[in-house]
Amino acid sequence: MKLIIGGLLILWGLIILYFSLFKMKQEEDYRDRSSVGISGFLEWELLMKVINKVPYGFAKSFVLIIGASFIVTGAFVI
């Protein structure tokens, strides 16, 4: 079971790294363009609006760190 969970975490981390490095190349790819109150999750939408205020480089590095942390966590689980 640990092998399956670790493998899924590593795969998830690789997918995050792939999209952050190769698919999200423009600043508009990191921006949330929805209006507040549409999905019903007001707290999540307000959090996304606050995160949209950070600079582009910080957002990209944050996504890279999250992807790397999934890979490290998966390796640790295995």
C-alpha cells in the first residue's frame, strides 16, 4: 500500500512540475479570472484573489516547490 501511495505522490509531483515548467509560461496562466461568489466556496475564492496579488515569479516558484515537495514526500513514503 505504501508503494502505491508513494508512487501516486511522485506521479502527482511530476505532473505539477511538468505543467509549471512547460505549460504555464505566461503570467496570465497563473491568474484566477472568475468572479467572487460563483462557486459557493467564498473562502477559497477570496484566497485565490489574495494569491493573485503576488508577483509572477513568486507564484511560479511556489508551484515548483509544491511539485518538488510531492516528489520528496512520495520518495519518503516508499
